[in-house]
Amino acid sequence: MQTHTQLQKPFASVLIALISLTAPAQAIATLVLAVFVQAVLDTQSVQAQTLTVLHSFTGTHGDGAFPQADLVRDAAGNLYGTTSQGGAVTKCGHCGIVFKVDTAGNETVLHTFGSTGDGADPEAGLIQDAADNLYGTTTYGGASNFGTVFKVDPTTRKETVLYSFTGGTDGEYPFADLIRDAAGSLYGTTWGGGTSRACYGGGCGTVFKLDATGKETVLYSFTGGADGANPTAGLVQDAAGNLYGTTEIGGSSGQGVVFKLDATGKETVLHSFAGGVDGASPHSALVRDEEGNLYGTTIAGGVFRSSGTLFKVDAAGTETVLHSFNRVDGWNPEAGLVRDQEGNLYGTTLQGGAFAESDGTVFKVDKAGTETVLHSFTGAVSTDARAPLAALVLDAAGNLYSTTVAGGDFGGTVFKLTTSKSTTSTSLISSLNPSIYGQKVSWMATVISSGSITPTGKVNFTWGRFTIGSATLNSGGVATLTRSNLNADLYPLTAAYTGDANNLGNTSALLSQVVSEATNTATLTSSPNPSTQGQAVTFTARISSPTVIATGPVTFTAGKTVLGNAQLSGGEAKLAISSLPVGSAEVTATYLGDSNIAKSSASVIQTVQ
């Protein structure tokens, strides 16, 4: 086991990991992680915990590689899981394994996939019954190469294929974890297959049941319309036997749904994602609380340039976005959530974090929707990891366990995360909101620790994925940033505290900073006035703004006739003209402004004798 508690001295190394996540019919994109691990600029740790690499997969000598799936933990603290690749069988290019990692970090390969009729490429996690038997799915393999449901006895290491999918109405390509009821029946989803063949690459997916005798029943076939399509996540079941889940696509906007399936097979769409701030494309299973509320994540959508969301859907189907990821605190949360007794939610993001966009994070979101980044992966070889694709396991002591697709020595890791630092809360206020273009605005971030040591370090002020600036906390835990160069716009600002040796990092709630366009007053004078025929007349336009000096062109007109244009300099634009006809005419100077300064105009009556 290797333990990572703080960053070592600045280093420069290049780590390129190419990880292919197999998927049917091009629907699940190949994941390519090509990460340059950045030189670390500060030796002080911004990590919020101790991360221990329990096992690094090598992909050699029968070991697995690239674990994508959730772990299951037994009463003795042993962890069980699958890897999508690796193993001793080369028939299908190394088809994956079922493994056990004990509390000392020792790995045991319980089964290697790839034998004739066996499954291949397990991308789902495992569940365990009272006799410690393990159940799971493989995406491929089986009698028709459309995936299997399997059972492994961890004592004898014997594997039994309980069902092989045919690729027809019974479903194909099961990606997700199973659930098991008291009678021993298993429930799950398939990404494809079913009675409807309207979806890309074939069927739209199913919800299935497999009883203790191995008989499969399709409980529901998705049509690809408003009911959803292509579920990649598993199910959750309530006391009445209703099943709840998500689909990757489909729904009223094509961005996926949260659905309920009753015991008769009737489906109800509880929420259809619109693809905007409410989220898009949920890939993860749901977690359900005592009141029937459902919690999950979407890999896209949200406030910050489609970085993903953490949402809640109540029993009536009303959705609330509890958190929008902003890339600094993580993005692309592929995995499901775990919930503690206090109602706090814990999860992982595949990408984002404080170090590199490809490394990922472990996060906590409390009941108020406040997010805390518990760990930003660094990608450091052996001592850390990157790209967590699986959900977390929470033990009674509050330790978190999961896997990463990359990092470690080669092909991903099993890790443990323990927290020893104080949590923090960050508030963000503006000195002037709304402000006017050109005005100075100061944003003040106050960081409060739950412990006795005042937070120190930096706060990054961000607009989505763009950092406006950084400031250092003063002795009172306040960081201030002042700017006067923001264009007229609406800015969804957050303040991200990076943490220190004693305190966790934290991101503030969203502050909507409004910058309005600058107003101005236009005046126009002429000299001489009156003038004589043929005499040159100089028209002077002045554009006065209380916050900026206007620039750009001014157009001079007499009725519908354009007399000429002149550029503002120091807020003035001059035009001399000697071709005015005899008589009196109204001459107008028009300043068109721009996206930051308002339009204005002024007139003068010019008399020519």
C-alpha cells in the first residue's frame, strides 16, 4: 500500500494513459485519457485527506486493469470488484477479472473472464448475498456475445453463468450493477435490446428480472421516445417493489430521464432532463432516502458550461439541482452517490479538480447543497491516481473506498480516503451589484473553519471554467479581489478556497454579478454659428460617461444626409465641413456605442447666411 498525504516537491513528468472503454455500437464513447501531469507550483498540500492506494493494477501476470465498477465491502473489510480488462485469458484480448483486496492491500484474483461461453468485459460492480456469493454482469461474452449475468463463489472461486443475453427482446449489453430482493431474484438493465429497435445501433434497452432458477423476464422495454432509452445505470427498489432508475438519452428533450417502474411493469417518467441548467445525460444509479427522494448525477448540463450536476427528484417528480460542477471542483460525474446517516452525499467526478482537468475529484455535498472537495487527484504515479469512474463505499468510521480507471503503477487503483482536516464554508459577496461597465467592483470571500485554526492560503474567483483572479486570505480569513474591466454581462461567480494543511477546500454558492452597460450624455456644438456660405464649420460632439471614456465613431447627419464620420478622442469627435447650403438645418451627431456603452445622440441648429 502507498499513502499520499501531501504533495512532494515540484516535479515534472509526463504520463500518457490510453484507456479504451469498450462499448456497443459506438454509443458509449471511447475514453482516452492523455494527461500531462503538471509541475506543482506549491509544496504545501491542498489535499483534504489521506489517500491510500490499496492496490495498483498492472494488467500483467493475470492481474486486472482499468476498473470501472463500484466495489462491495464485506463485514471483515475486504473489498470485491471487477476490472474491465486484464486477466490471464487472452482469447478476447484480456477480458477482465473478479478480484478481492483485503485490508492489508493484498489482491486475490477470484475469476478471470474469457473462457468459452463465459462473459467478458465486466463494467458493472458486484453485489453480495448472505452466503458471501458475488453477483454481477459482463457487457460482452456469453453464448451470443451480448453479455451475461454471473455468480462467483469467493471461497471456491467457481463462476457460474446464470444467464446469457441473446441480443433480441431479452436485451443486450448490461453495463450496470444488479440489485437483489429477499427471494433471491436479481434486477438490472441492459443498454440495448428489447422490443423496440428504434434506437441507434439497435434496441433501446430493457429492465429485466432474473429469478433464482435463472429465468429471465423483461419487465420493460424502452421505446426511445418520451419514456427514455439506453439505460447505463442500475436500479434502486423501494419497500413496495417499485424500481427506480435513469436512462442516458430519450425523454421529451432527448437528454435522459428519471423513471419509476411499478410491479405491473408500468413506467412513469418522474423527470425528463432538458439539457440546460437542470442537467443532461445521467449515467449513474440513484440513491433513495427515507422520504422517497431520489438523488443522482448527470455528466452534462448545469450552470457551468455543461460540467454536470448533482440533483434531487422528489416523489412528485420535482427536480432540484443541488450542485452544478464548475471543473475546478470536478466535472463529468459518471458515478452514483453514497449517502450517510446525516444526509450528506459523497461521490466522484471523472475529470476536473485543482491539478489537471483529466484527474478528477472526490466530493461531499451536504443537505444544504454546499459542496466540499475532499480530494483532487494528482495523477502521481504510485502515490495517487486519477479518473475515478465508480461510486464510493462508505464504512462506519467515515472512510471512503473506490477505484480509479487510471493512475497507480499502470492500470488503475483501489484506494481508501480518510479525512483528518476541518471542513470549511465559503461565502461570497459583492461590493456593488449590479455595477456599471468601468466601475470598480470588489468581491469578498470569507472562509470559516469548523476547527480552531483560521484558514490560510488562496481563493480562486471563477466564472465557470475561467478564473477571473486569485487572492490570498488575510488574518481574518477574508480574500478580496477588485476588477474594473469586466464587460457588460451576467457573471455566475464562485469563490473556490483551495485549502491548507489544516482545512479542507470549499467552493462558495453561486453569486450572479450583473455588469450593466455604461450610460453617457451627448452634446453637440458648432463654430461659427451662424456661418456664411462656403465657410468651414466645425462640429464638436462630446460623449460624457461617469465610468469610462467613450471611444469609437460618431456619425454627423443633416436630415437623411450623412455629412461624415469622426472618431472619438478623449471623449470628443470633430468634423469640419464647408458645403452646407444656405438656410437653417438641424445637424445631429449619433454615437452608436457598443456592447458595453449605450447609444446616444445630440443635435444643433446650424444657420448658413
